[in-house]
Amino acid sequence: MNDYELPWVPSKLPLEKPFYKSIYQSLYDDILTGVLKPHDQLPSQRELSYFLDIHFTTVTHAYDLGLKNGLLYTERGRGTFISPNGISDHTIQGKEGVNDLGILNVTSVENSLAEFYVKEAIKNIPVKKLLRYFTKSSLDDSYDRATQKWFEYLNIDVSGDMVSLITNGGQNALAIILTALFKPSDTIVVDDFTYSNFIELAKTLHIKLLSIPQDDEGMKLDQLEDMLTTHTVAGVYVMPFRSNPTNVSMSIRRREKLAALSISHNFLIIEDDYLRYLDVEKQKAMINLSPSHTIYLSSFSKIVAPGIRVALVLFDKKFEQKMKHSFTNLNLQEPTLDFEIIKYLINHDFVLKIINSQMKQIKTSLALFEDVFETTAPLSPFQWIKINSAINIKQVKDRLDKLGIHVLYSPQFQAGGWKSNNDYFIRVSITAINDLAKLEKLLRTIKRTISPS
């Protein structure tokens, strides 16, 4: 057997001791430089050990290290492959000391209607409720009223065998869902560009992501159907309204088809409906199209304030034991203060007043954005803007960094790993800055930077 018969061999030979670390480092370097690309297959451990004339377990040790660090994934009966997101870090965090148009703060909290009503809520929350150890909010009548009222506002039918769960925000909810209902090496299908922190969460839990492009109706389900013939898909993650970061909304026709596929192929839909409260039409949710195959998620940090970490998760009763087991392992108990605040805001209709105020701010910021970029854009707190193909994305980033402007770039959202093309985008949060004169100045600077002069 020679190296031409193997799909990959370490680039630096002979190996240095310890051999397993040398093999791992070669893997890392070749992924980093693009020699090994997402989903490339590696030689079997036995083949590589034979070629390198080393013990089989040494290669096993190197591959195990790659699996542990997210560089590799395995498929039973097929072999070991390169993970699409093994080296890149997609985690999104805010930046201090700059004009932050990257982090998705839908509205400024300071001196806002949200701040006023949160203060009202805190004044009316009995302290004894905050000091107790309590994990059975579902037994509390005020909990039932609040959750029922919120789901009614979202036009979500919660009849039948539906169970809800309070979590510490959307990201925490996703962690509970993945640890409860998926296992390492499972495959979840996502949009080509998707929520960055979901990519990182899946990588942490050794869950494989496969990506499918969108069109103006959402995920291209003909490609999903093709994928279902060649892969065992455990789940599909979607944001049906204003998908982050592309702002695409899934049509009702596409939702119905995805629901039918989830039933016929027995996979779970994770429905992250984080901006549904802004959807005037409130199209039918996946949870009501395929209730036994959907986990529904509605979070409040975009509505009230980033520091209020509360999400409601809705699912069929058959998932209750696994979900609550995972919840207890990760959280121990519910977010007492945060949920008491949300419960008060819902039950007194203050949350609707906050939403109406937020809608006005989004419309004001959107009008300014459309004027600066001379375009028509969706009603959304963020916008997805194409960088002119004649301009290098690194030049854009270097220029905006120098000017103290923080935005997010399309590779941070790319679930399928690095792809060689000329289509790059930036995501800009148009509601992150209340000062409209300052926002206009920043948007005009961004426009000059991403478009040729």
C-alpha cells in the first residue's frame, strides 16, 4: 500500500514523538490550510497505521483527540470524516468600546418602556418567591395563565398532550433540547447560514450539522429530500420567521412540506421562533403542523431585555421525561426572578406595550436603513447585506475594525464550513443604536466600505 492509495497521510514525515500528537497536529494544520476540506474522508485507522508502520491504537488515539476537539466526526459503517466547523469559532459575543452593530439588541433598555415595566414588576414580586427552591411552576395557576396567554398571542395551539418548560433563555433551551433528545454523532440539518451559537453548541456536543441553502421561501426541501435518501437525519433546525442571519421567512407551503417530511422520515424539528412576536400574519407554526415531531421555542431576551434570560419550550408529552431530566442536570431549577418578571409583564399586558414600542423603533431604524442603502428591506431588527464581489472580505473587516465599527460576517454563520465563492455578507443590527444621527453616519460608512467607490 502506498500514499497514493490513501485519501490522506500526515504531511510531516517521519513522525515526531509522541506519534499520536504528531498525527493530530498534521490533521489540524491540513484542515486549517484547506488541504483537508469539510466532509473529506480519512483513511481507516488500520490503513493509516499500516502505512506509517505504527501501532493501530496510536492512530486511534489521534483520531479520538480529533473527535473530542470537534475536528472529526464518524459515521457508523462508513468511517471518519472532517467536521465542517472543527477549527473556526462561531460564538457571537458583544464588543465593548466600539460601535457595536453586531450583537442583536432589538432596543436600548436604558430609559425605555421595558425598563419602566421591569421596575414595576420587581416592586410587585414577593421576595419569598425568589428565595425558595422550586421546580414545579407548572403547578402554579399564575404560570398557567401567563404561558397560555403568551401562546395565544403567538397564535400557538397548546391543546392536546402539550407540555411547556421554562428555561434560562433561548441558548439554554437549545442546550437542553440537544442533550435530551440527541446523541453524539447524530445529524441535524440546518440552513446554509444559521444561528452561530447553535453551530458551536452542536460542535461541543459532537453533533454533526449538514447544511442546505435557502431560497425566498426558506430551506430548499427538495435538497433535504435527496439528503434523506443518503443520510440518517435526526433533526432539522429552523427559524421560520426572519431566519437569523438571512431574514428569510419560511412560506406556509414549505412549512407544511417540512412537517410532512418529519412524520414520514421520523425526525425532529427544532422550531426556534425567536421573532414570531413581530410577525403580523402569525402563520401556522411547525408545532401545530407536526406536534408529535416538533420542539417549539419562544424566548424573551429580544422582547424585553438581553439580561432577562427566559424562554418557553413547548413539546409533546412523550418528550417530557427526557426534557425534564436534561433540564434538571443543566439548570437544577427555573430562572425564578427572570420568569417572575416575565409572568408579571404578560399577565398585566405590559409585554404587548413593550412590543408595540419596539415595533415603532424598528420601523424608524428600517426607514433610515432603506434611505441610506436605497433599497426595500424586511421589517426586522437586523439586515443581511451583500459585500460587493470586487471587495475582499478581509479588507472590509480590517477597515471597519479600524473605524471602531463591529458587525458580523457571513463565515461566522456558515454551518457547512468554509466555501470558496465570491458571495460574502455582513449582518448589521439596525436597532442597536438609538441615536439616529449616529446610526445614519455608521450606516453610510458601512455602505462606502462594502461597495466600490
